[in-house]
Amino acid sequence: MATIAELVTSAGGLLHKRDLVAHGATDRHLTAAVRSRSVSRPRRGWYSTWPKSDPRFVAVAVGGRLTGASALHLLGAWSWRRPPLTVSVPETASRLRRRRGVRVVWDSVDLSGRGSTWAVDPRDALARAVVEADSFEDAVVLVDWAREAGIVSDDDDAAEVLARLRADAAGLVAWSEGGAESILESAAGTRLRRAGHHVVRQVPIEGTNKIMDMVVDGIVGLETDGRAHHADRFDQDRSKDSDIARSGRVPFRASAQMVRDRWQATVDAVEALIHMAGGARPAAHIGDASLPRVLGPRGRRRWRLAVPRHGVGLERGLQAATS
């Protein structure tokens, strides 16, 4: 028989006693494994090879599963910072072991049938993560990532998922056009739209097999450069800038620091290029009428959306959420 630690590791790091017994483990084997510290018990009946500081271990120790942004973070969701731990427990749960710094939320029992032993289903986690996001931009970033990762498919599917906790969250579909391939592209596109600019993502460069990250107001071909992906591509990037210029658009390249830490100077430069090329300056506080208006905070919500008069994939999602 394989060791207890090997069995638990092969199961992903967490296994229940009944499954270990089915593999031939006895109480003596289990006690010896715990004493040797090859496995730990986050909760009675559960054995794990994860470090005790692992968010998955903490969630099981509390008596539930990871949810919201903390669950999505372990799946690779884009975020500027590590999210705090949020643990989902069924509304009938009892005998919880509270941990300092860990938020517990009670979800409907039907969520228990979806997901893994350590996290709720990613779609349920997304529905919670967006309404609890620290900012509207963070919420759109999560939706853009979910599209890229295949967590949601088309607009209608995304609207249904996003509206599970709050109906207005379905409006994020209009703000998340899809096509963003990094947090830099997502954040830059959202900020430009909120400033009144028209943004189209993943635009082919005529006469080449290359694609621009986004085109702003039909004039600026904006590329966002993360250091990890562009450190060894200087010549290729300059060649792409040349192709963008030959296609009739003004190339502009923003580094990760320019998006994250120096955005005002960056958007000023984009707007100056648009104006120099003959484009109109964006009217203050006037954006695309098809985009749901972003409202201020209320209660625990850091952002809210007004119900739009029209928009792609939104109305059915809102109807489904309120029916």
C-alpha cells in the first residue's frame, strides 16, 4: 500500500478518512502519519499535505471552502493584490472554527453540490468576487479574466453568472468586451472607457498576422507591456510599432508601471496623440450610452451599476436574476 502522504498527495492534497480506509489505511497508519508530520488534519476526518498556512487548509479547518476572490486567486485570477480569505459554509453549518482575518459567508445548500473539496465552483466564486470587489475596475478585471480563462463563455452566460448575487452585476458584461489578455489590458481599457473614449480590443494590423492590444478612438494603437512578456522582445515590439504606424494609426506603448502607477500621465499622453492626429477630445463625464452607468458605494458594496436602457447580453441576465 502507498503511504498515507502519497495517497493524500495523489488526491490533490486533501482526502477524507473514509477514502483512506478504502485504500487499506487503518487507524494505526493514520495516527503514525500525523505523528510523523507527513500529513496534518485541518479538521476531524480530513487529512492534508498542504502547509497549515495554505488558504485551502485554512478554509477546510474553518469548516467550509474558499469562495470569492480568494478562490479565484488560486486559479490564477488577475489582481493587483492578494485578496483576503473568504470561506463559504452552507447556511445549515455549525461547529465552525473561526480564524482571525478570515471572513465566513453563509451560502445556500445547493452550492455544496458544486465545486471541489476546498473551493466552491469557480462560477459561484466569480459571482461573489465581483460584487465584493474593492473597486469597479477590480470587478471588470475579474470578468475579463473569467472570459480569458473560459470560466464564462458568451455574454448571456456571463450575465447569468454575474447576476447570481446582485442583479446589477450583470451590467459588467457590457464593460467587459472580452479579448483582454492581461490585467494591464483590462485595467487600461476600463479606465479609457470611463474617461469617455471608445476602445476596441484585439484589432488585427492590416497586411500582417499581428494584433494590437486595443485601438482608442480609432486612432491610437495602444500596446501594454508586462516586463515578463516583453523583456526579450525589443526588436519585435519596435517592428510592431512600425506596422501599426503603416496601418494608419498612432502607436503608443505603455509599460506595467505606466498603467499601474503613472496612469494620469499615460492617459494624458494618449489623449494628446489623439488630438494631434485630429481626433476630438473626450467630453467630460460623457461615455458610451450603451454602457451601464457606474454608481457610488452603498453599504458593503464599493460600486454599483444603474440598470441600462439597452446593451448586449444584459437584459436577459437582469430578467433572469429578478424573476
